[in-house]
Amino acid sequence: MDEVGRYNQNRWDALAAADALFTSPNLALTPESAQHLVDPDGRLGEIAGKDVLCLASGGGQQSAAFAILGARVTVLDLSLEQVKRDREAAEHYGLQIKAFHGDMRDMSCFGEASFDIVFQPYSINFVPGPGDVFRGVARLMRVGGRYQVTFANPFVAGIQQAGWNGNGYSLNSPYIEGAVISYDDQEWVYRRDKTGSVPPPIEYRHTLGAVLNGLIDSGFSLLHLSDNLNMHPDPNAAPGSWEHQVAYAPPWLSVWALYRPDLLEIE
């Protein structure tokens, strides 16, 4: 494991110990809430019977939702603590979920064309380049399969609430592929009184071109781009608050893509 992997593993183990929002298994899912969690707009079609990989998606949330909806679910996550949460959720619901400990940049433990759906919540910005991950996903994907990946809005990455200057939010880091960005976790991520030190996130800016062209070059056709990820923006909220900041600078984007490498063939 390289330095990037070690840092991310230590950070997410610490977040899990702090019961951070993204590490708490969802033990109260219904089929309706499971559908809303992983596919609120119905872009996946019928999920039951599909082979799903939850990539860098430990924590017992999305994996449980897909399993409740009838999918055959596999999880790959860098944090052993996160993997434990998926196993806890599977046991709670009496479902079968395969949970693996590993790096999103090395998915050699899986065979080619193994999955119909790859679901990757916010994680691609934790590694220096998205291309290796996209090519790895393409190797695992069956033709016609769907890939959902969420990533930092590259135009506003690094903006913080404290950056409000009376007129807007200051943008201080350059728009360069792979530029390193670090910041303080939001207060809602975890309770500070429940844990010791949690390392701050170290992320890498991935330009819109790097993400979209990386997907296309890996054989994916783009189906949908979303910038409305249930962030509760409020332009009338107090300046410097999370609700106000995301009204001006939406932090995340999400892409649905279809694996159709045949569409790129030129005769």
C-alpha cells in the first residue's frame, strides 16, 4: 500500500471510530427508502438479480440498500472498519453481502465482466488520478452495465465556509488536475466530543475534462450529470453556514454512465 492508501485508510478508520455520518450502518431501511437512497430517479431499472459492486462504499449503507432491493452485492473498501459495518448491516437484515478489504485502484481480485452495476459514492477525489479507477471499473463491467460515480465539483473544490468575505466565497486553489486540497471537516460529519484526533481529508482536484473524458476513454457513454445531491441549499441562510455555502458553490457532482465500448469503435 502506498502513502496515499495508508493515509486514507487511517483517516477512514478514525472516522468510523468517531461514528461519522458516512460510517454509520443504516439499520432501518425499507424497500422504499432503499430505492430512494441508491436510485431515487429510477435510472437503474430493475435491480433485483443484478450483480452490484459498491466501490469504496463501505459503512453499511448503500450495500444494504442494494441487497434489500434484491441485488447480489459486493463491497470493496480500503477501511477494515468500514467493511465491518457492511457485514453488520448484512447480519441485521439477514442478507448475503460479500465484503472485501482493498484499494479502488487495484480491483484485480474480481474477474472481468463480473458486474452489472458499479456504484461509487464520493471517493474518487481521495486518489491522485481517476483514470486507473475508471479503467479498472471498465474491466469489471458487463457491456450495457451502469456506473454511478460522485466527485467534487472541480470549479469550487476547496471552498470553505470561513472563506466568506462579505461578497462571496474565496477560491484559493488553482484549477489544475491533481492539485492537492485539504480542509477542515464540516461540523456535521462527526461529533468532536466522541473521538480523538481525526486526520483532515487530503483530496485531489479532478477537472471536469479529466473525469468526463476519462470515462469516455474507458468505454462509457454519459447518461446523466447531476449537481443536485440533496445538499439543502438556502441562499437566505446566514453567510458562512453550510446551507448558504452550498447555495453558491455546490460541492459535488454525480455522473451516470453506460458501459458501451462498442459505440466508440470507428470503422
